[in-house]
Amino acid sequence: MRKFAFTIALLALSTTIGYAQTWNTSGTANLSVQVPVEAAISIDTGSLTTNLTTSGGLFANPFTGTTNFSYKIRTSKSSGTGKVQLYVSTDFNCASGGPCVTTPPSSGDALTYTCTVAAPGSACTGTQTATTVAASATDVATFGADAKSTSTGNSGSVSWSLTNDPKYSTGTYTATVTFTISAS
Amino acid sequence: MFTRAAIRGVWLAVLLTGSALANTVSTSQTLTVSIGAVAIVSVNPVAMTTSGGAFTNSFTGSMLLSYKVRTSTLGGSANIQLRATADFTPAGGPSIASPPSPGDALTYTCSSTSLGTGCSGPLTVSTTAGTNVVNIGAAACTGSGCTGSNPQTQTLNFQLTNDPQYSTGTYQATLTFTASAV
């Protein structure tokens, strides 16, 4: 019983000491900040709807257009990585007779893209083919350790190319592409 | 048993004692105490964090500043100033003196001031110049019968830009609060 009481008293004393205030004409306080891994992406306002158009001779060129985006990123200083990926989250209305990512009307039809990304990102290499499968999203950019964008964000773009297949019925078709940025 | 001389001695002692008890001697003494103006502070560490979407919000953190103050009745005043006496370390993160991007800043606002006038508006913390955290007028005191609380308190709300240019990690700066009173 005495031992128990002593322990309680000791704990009370420790608590008092832990919260004791020190008084003086000046005092110093440590200010600490934990800077975490973060990443964010924003599609530029003018690219929220990207129109794919064709020009030149009949069926000579694919439908093309460009989506511009900005990103902010901070990857782990020691062994961090990051990436921007995309996938077609809503396909064209395939039943309407137009283009279709999942089941194109002709073999070889595809929605493809190339990438441009400002440092510290590395743009995707070559031509990528867009997919509708989220788990198989394709790269737009990759980042290494201690990658840091500017405070206002860095730029990037995706240049689209859609096969100009005579099998497409005339009309306007819309698909939705989702961009995802991640960092560790 | 007692001799006559002894009995006389006892009576003399009684008379002398009675004489001493009958007299009241008064004297006065002047006590002088000089009470000067004084101001002292007590501070706590501040941990800043960010929440919400990526880069959406700044790093924020609060600190309860405690102070005790006594100012002169006539013409007295006191203030508490804040200055960063050590910039963030290690390098690669935020910096007060040399921020990695224009517009980066460590600022603070004041609220819940128990005595005096707390700072107004966001103030930018500097490593070279102090900024007034609280100003107190004449005839201020702390304790029983005084205005405010004991100790006096004020909340400081710190905000630091969340710049992607900061490398990940933990960074620490030192803030010094200096109190003065007249």
C-alpha cells in the first residue's frame, strides 16, 4: 500500500515537473514542421475539353489534339518516386458507330499519345496506347527521389492521336480521360 | 525563612515590573519598497502540420504564450516581441531568411489576448527584426485584483507556406520572445 502511494506521488511530481513553466524576460520556443510527400495535378482550364480534329487530305491524317496540365510534386528525399498516369475512364459511345477504345471497329484503330513534361519529371517514352482499364493505366511522366516542382506548379502535355477510320459514323463523340498523380 | 532584605528585594522587583507594564512606548518606522515595472514570458514548442488535399493548405500550428506584466501607473507600457533567432534546419526545407520561392513566409496571427492588444493581421516572422506580439498600456498588473488572467495568455497561430520546393523531412527553427516593460 505504501509502495502504491509512493508511486502515485512520484507520478504526480513527474507530471508537475513536465508541465512546469519557466519564466524570464525572454523565452525561446522550438518551431518544428514535418514536410510530407505530396502530389497534385490540374488539367488546364483550356484543356478540360480537348477537341480532336483532323486536317489535310481525306483520311490522310488521324484526329489530333493536346491536353495541357500542371502538376505539383514533392517526393521523398531519400528513395521517393512519383508518376503521372492516365486511362480512359469513360469510353466513346461504342454503340453509336464511332470510335471505341475498348473494341475498335477496325483492328489497328487506337487512341494513342505522346508526352511532354517539364523537369523534374521525365516524359513517357515513345507512343503510348490508352486503355480503359484503371489498373493498367499508362505512364505520362515519372519522377525520382527528392523531385520538387516549383511553387506555382510545372507543366506537361499529352498529344493525342486517334485513328481516322472510315468506319466511324459521322458525329461528335466524347470520352473521359482520368489523369492520376502519385508520389512516395 | 526569608530575611527582611530578601522580602524588600522581591517587592522592588514587583514594583519595577509593574512600572514597565504600565508604560506604553510608541515608535514609528518608515518602510519603503520600490516596485518596478516588469514583464516576463513563458512559451511552449510549436509543431506545424498540414492537412487536406495536396498542397492545398499551408502548414499551421498554434502556441499559447503566457506572460506576467506590471507597468508603471503613469506613462507605463510593455510589449512582447517575437524574432526567429535560428532559421529552419537542416537545409533544403523552409527558410525564413532565404525562402526557396518568392512569397514563401512564416506568418502568425494573434487571438484570445487576456491583457493588452494582440497583434493585428498576419505578421511575417523575421530573423533580423522583431515584431510586436502584444502591447500593454499603463497600470497593468497580473494577479488577484488585476484585469485579465493569471498568468496572462495569448494564442499565436502560425502559418508556413506549403511550397513543393521543400524537401521532405522535419525542420526546426527557434523563436525568441522578448518582454520589456516601463
